[in-house]
Amino acid sequence: MMTQYLGLKDKADGCMLFYRMGDFFELFFEDAKQASQILDIALTSRGEHGGAPIPMCGVPVHAAESYLARLIKAGCRVAIAEQVETPEQAKKRGGYKALVMRDIVRFVTAGTLTEEALLEPRRANVLAAACLLRDKVGVAAVDISTGRMELEECAPDDMGAALARLGASETIAPDNWGEAPFDSIPRGAHEFSSEGGAERLCGIHGVATLDGFGTFTRPMLAAACGLLAYLDHVGRGKLPLLLPPVARHGEAHMAMDEATRGSLEILRSSTGGRSGSLIEAVDRCVTGAGARQLAEDLSAPLLNRAAIEERLELVQWLYDDALLREDLRAQLRSLPDAGRALGRVVAGRGSPRDLGQLRDGLAGAARLAGRLARVEGRPAMLDALLPALVGHDRVIDLFSRALVATPPTERSQGGFIAEGYDADLDELRSTSKDARDAISKLEAKYRDQTGIAALKIKYNGVLGYFIEVPARFGDQLMAPDSGFTHRQTMAGAMRFNALALHEEASRIAEAGGHALAAEEAHFEELTAAAIAARNEIARTAAALARIDVAAGQAERAAEGNWCRPSISEKCELAIVEGRHPVVENALGAQGERFVANDCTLSQFDRLWLLGGPNMGGKSTFLRQNALIVLLAQAGGFVPARAATIGLVDRMFSRVGASDNLARGRSTFMVEMVETAAILQQATPRSFVILDEVGRGTSTYDGLALAWAVAEAVHGVNRCRCLFATHYHELARLADTCEALTLHHVRAREWKGDLVLLHEVTTGPAESSFGLAVARLAGVPGPVVSRAKSVLAKLEKGRAETGGIAAGLGDLPLFANVVEEAPKGDPLREKLAALDIDALSPRDALGWLYELKRQIG
Ligand code: ADP
């Protein structure tokens, strides 16, 4: 057995192996140790291998799903090895002692789940593949729970942002690629071929060319090829639901890298959960599919004004008509998740209940379409969605006739095909029913006949139907001429059979077997019908999700007094009384009021330097404006009294000293890497928030960097930017940077206490209030007093010498500084390293020739 196990483990490709033995999946060796820890189950041992006992643990098959869920969550990938023949077949093949053959039937990995229990209803589950082809990165992504597939191409520098948007739970990449995404699973490089990708996709969708689906580049197709090969591998050749691929073009969306997404806490808060995130504060969708669509919208805000206005128009329409909105939401709420049911059906793991969900989902969509068609003044987007909601009459009719009202999740027991659908099945069922009636009549008859009132006819899985009497009546029935045959003696009872009972029981068994087979055949037909209509069903599910998102956005806006943003193409931002949706919620829960603040940026006033005490509300202000831009470009209303949003092509959010130790970089290093990305990538159409840049290093370094970064953002990137800092010295930048203005969050010391007003006003920050904040935070009195005397000394020193920023006023203008040599110029490096004095004239001439050659 161990030989078989080890052979399978070899094939498991580094995954944990679930080895089926009877009613258990067993794990051995390292797998067992790891799993027993994660699952908190007993680690035992069995036999010996190489002179040591083999560690082992096991999980019952019937409960395997929940254990799998926990392993997947903990980052494991699991290979499932099942018995692929019966013990009888094994005996026939190899004699009495033959081992039942086992094989890996599938892999369960984070990105390839379809089980309802393992998926979060409100989150997409994405598997991504990335590869490099001729200086371009191709990215393919699929959510196999719904079949959505998209392909994208980007520059290598933008791969991080592209993958961050997808938020894949599993990413694969060629094993020979040095720059493969962090944490990706290496796969054979030969699996990423563009021709292979095109061929596979054409084959899967039964088309001769992919042109009808969009324009796909070679890197996109190569990534798709790798993705499909991996799906083949994990499904052991059985592909999940795959809808026609959609080509996604980076330029259609606002770019945000991973750090920005993390710091804005869009889909997840910094603690990792949904709680405290933007989506939690915004999501009023009533369906899982709607919530998934909203997450996608927030992950990929649009850049096209017309497309944004289209979404906004639908939200507005539903915002204006509260009754209609309520009605729609009530209807949507009752609908099952047809998209995911379809995913399971196509993956071959569908249940009768999934078919029922398709029926109910499609019928509900048709009803909704009917309701909407009667309303006047529909927005264009809704008119475009309506046709997608209908057209399933045949499937709805078939499934309605074929299935019972609430089909079971278990298909092997039958009972899901409705009466009247199949006359033969009805006949078989009535035979069973007749026989069961007959059996209950027999019970009465046998009681009469024997005079034993306690006689019962019972059923169990081992004996089938039998007659049971209390032990003391046993003898009476044991008599040779009693007409009963003895089957079993129990502690207090005896069990018998009788000819008539046996006949009826056989009738039931036979009819039951045939009925099950008939139901099974119908199940296959219905599944085939669903698969044939898969693209249209998926389209309907997507349209429902889109309507749910709009209705949810309208609901949220009505609830929180949000406004419709107006979208412009100018480099401007004018937010009146903006609020931070998450902080406002949190404060509201404690009965506190959020102070709304304005933010107005334009080409001529594009950089706001924001000072003020810690805890004064600087970060909140920065983020709220970024979130308002994001919400607006995702096509929703925003938490403000009014807002004009000049379209933002890239958004950056940097917070000083954020931790990213997982990747082995110091905090300050991370901060600088991220800042470098902004300086390299931000365009005049970008929006940047910088929070306490330079905090992670010494005061001098920090101030110097913050100064230089602010100057560069202002003079080179020329983007809109909010820059929070506690370096008062930066205020001097206002003298030289014409589009930079000073602002601060207000605070007052009142009777020795600090009052934070959370109000943003113009002008430089008056004082840092650091000690007052420390006292507010509960730092002991003596320590604060001591700090006060240290401060007095420092301030005296500053007054005498001009402080750490003394002399900054004489810095040459920034424009001169940018001219500094571009770094990494080999020619310059060579020249710099050259020791001219040590050269002979002849060598010097040689050098000159060499340098000339290098330029040429
Ligand atoms: P800073 O970045 O200046 O240190 P934060 O933005 O982190 O300050 O805000 C600190 C706390 O102040 C927040 O957690 C919140 O409770 C409160 N706060 C911030 N902004 C506001 C506001 N506009 N209205 C009310 N309370 C606010």
C-alpha cells in the first residue's frame, strides 16, 4: 500500500495528498503533520517506513469539505486520490489480496474551487496566469465558479497593478521566469504558448477564430494557454465552465498598484477582513453576484466619461424612484446565485438543487424584465441589459416541468424529478407506492393472523424489509408451518421474513432501482440543456448583478445622503463637504459626528500641503478624497454634498512607514520603493496622496526627502496631490512652488487640553501639539513634563541657529536639481570612476575611442 501511496504522492506535484481508505481520507508523513496542526486533529502513526513509524491522520469523507476549506484557507493545495475500482474488480484483477487501484481524481486549490461551501458568496475567486513574451506581460484570469475569463496585456512595470486589481487567490507563471509574480506557482514554461492558447480557446468555444470575442495579443494568448493547461492538470482533464474570453485593455481603467489598494483598504481593511473596508461601507447589494460585481467595479474604476455617466444615470434613476428600487431589490433578494450554480453544473459537480436554482434564477430574471419593461424613461444602460434577462423560456419550461419545487442537494437518492414529467417514472413510482401500501396492509394481516399486536414490519439497509416481534413471541413464529422464516435474533426481539413480504419488497427494490436510473438519465439531459445554454445563462446572471449593483448604489446614496458626482476631463477636483464613508460609519456607531471637509484642486493649485497635529484627521482627509474619486469613477454616488471629479488616470496612495515585512524589506525601504513608483509613473492626470513621507528615517533624511519629493511631484509629475506632513519646514515650499498651497487640520488647546476640530482650513499649521497629543493618549504626567523642558531647550536652540531647515531658503530652484544625471548611465559611471592622473596619454586616447564607441 505504501508503494501505491508514494507513487501517487509523486504525482501529486507538491500538493498535500488525501488518500481514500474506506470512509476516510488518510494523510501520511509530512502531510499528516502539517494537516493535523492546521485542522487540530489527532496525529497517529501506522506501520513503518525506513525504520520509523509513519505519521498519519485522517478525515471522514462525508465531512471532507469543511476540512478542505480550512486547509485551502491556510494556503495548502490538495490532491484527492480516490479508489478507481471496486474491491470486487480488484479481486478479479489480482486475486484475493489485490490492492484496490487508486488515482488522483482532482486537485483542490484556492483558485480552482467550485464547491459552494468553500467559496465566499460575495467575493469572486480568481485564478490568474502571467507570463512574459517579447517585453510584454500577458495576464489571463478566470473565476471558474462563474466561468468569467479575461485576458490582458501590460508592460512589465504594470504587472503588479494588473495582478493587484485581480486579487487572485492563486497565480501561476512559467518556471523559467526570474521576474515571476511573488508567490506564484511555477509551471512548465512550454505550457505558455500563444499558438496553443488560441487553438485551445477556439476549440473550447467551437469557433474557427477568436476575432468575434475581441482582439487578443500573443502574450494574452500565451497566458491563456498556461491557464488552461493548469486547469487541465487540476481537473485531470475535465475543464470547468469557461465563458468566451474578454480582452481587457489597461487604458480603460484607473491604474492602482497593490500598495495603493492596500492603503485605501478597498476590498479588505488593513487587518485583512472585509470589516472596515470601503466595500463594506458601500455594499448594499442583495445578491452575492451583485456584491462580486461591485468589488470588481471598485477594483477597476473606469476612465471613460461616457461609460461612467451611463452607470451613474442608472443609479440616479433608481435613486429617484424609491418604490421601484425597493421592489426590484425585493425581487433580486429572492433569486438564487445562478452564475455559481451554472459553474458547478458545468464542472460536473452540479446537484438537482443547482438545476432548481437555474430554473428559479432564470424565471426571476424574466419576471424582473417584465416589471422593468413597464416602467417609462428607462436609462440607456438598462435598455441594453433587458434583452439579456430574457430568452430562456425553453429552459425555464423544461426545468419547471421536470423538477420538483425544491430539489435536494443529493442526487443519488432520486426524488427530484417532478410527477407528470415522465410517465414511465410515474409508473415505477406508483409500483413502489402500491407495494409499500401492500406492505402496510401485510402488517395488519400478519397481526391478525398471529394475534401478536406488537408485530411490526420494519426496514433497514442490511436486511431490507422484515417482520419483528418481541422475543417472547419468537417461538410461535419459529414453528415450521407458521409461514415465516427466521432471519435474526436480537436481544429483545426476533426478526422474520415471509413470502408475500419478500415479493412486495422485491417489487419495491426493482421499481426503485429503475426509477433511480430514470432520474439519473433525466439529470444528465437537464445538465446538458443547461450546458448548451451556458453563455446565455451567464449573460443573464451578469445583467442581474449589474442591476443589483446600481440599485445597491442608489440605496446607499439615499441612506447616507450621497450625491451624484459630475465628471469632467479637466485636471480638477472640487469636493464640497466630503466625508470618509468608513470613518463616518465608525464614528456614527459611537454616536459621534463626522466633520465634512472641502477639497479643491486645479491645475493652478494642484498640491496641498497639509499640516496639523497627529490624530487631527490628516490621513482621513487624504483618503476620503481618494475614495470619493474612486467611487465616482466606479460609477456610483459619493459621500459629499457636491463633487466634480476630473478623471484620474492613476491613483497612488502612500502612507509613511507601512509594514510589508512579509517580503523581507524594511519599512523605510518599502516607503521609498513606493515613492519611487509615484515619481516615475504619476502623470498630470494622476491623483496622489502622500501621508508622512520620510517618517521612517532620521529627521534630517526625512525632511530632505519629503522636501525633494514634494518639489518633484509639483514640478515634474504635475499631478493633483495631497501631501500630509508634520515637517513645519516644508511650508517654505510655498514660496517657490506656484501651484502649492498650505493647509492644516485645526486644533485648539483649551484649558490645557487639546481639542481636535478635524476641520481642514487654509494656512500653515500653527503648532505641532505633539505633547498635547501624548497627554491625550495617556502618557504619564512626569514624562510629558520632562518632554516639555527638553522641547523648550530645543526650541531655544532653533531660535538661535535657525533650526534644522536653516539655509533651505538658499536652495537652488528645483528645476536645476532635476537636471542631475540620470542614474544608471554606464558612460557617466565609467567617467566618474576614471583616475585621469593615472593614465598615460596613449591610454587616455584609447579611452576616448572606447567612450566614443559606446555612444555610437
Ligand atoms: P492624523 O492622520 O492627522 O493623525 P487621522 O486621520 O488618523 O489623523 O484621524 C484620527 C482620528 O480622528 C480618526 O480615527 C477619527 O476618529 C477622527 N477623525 C478624523 N477625521 C475626522 C473628521 N473629519 N470628523 C470627525 N472625526 C475625525
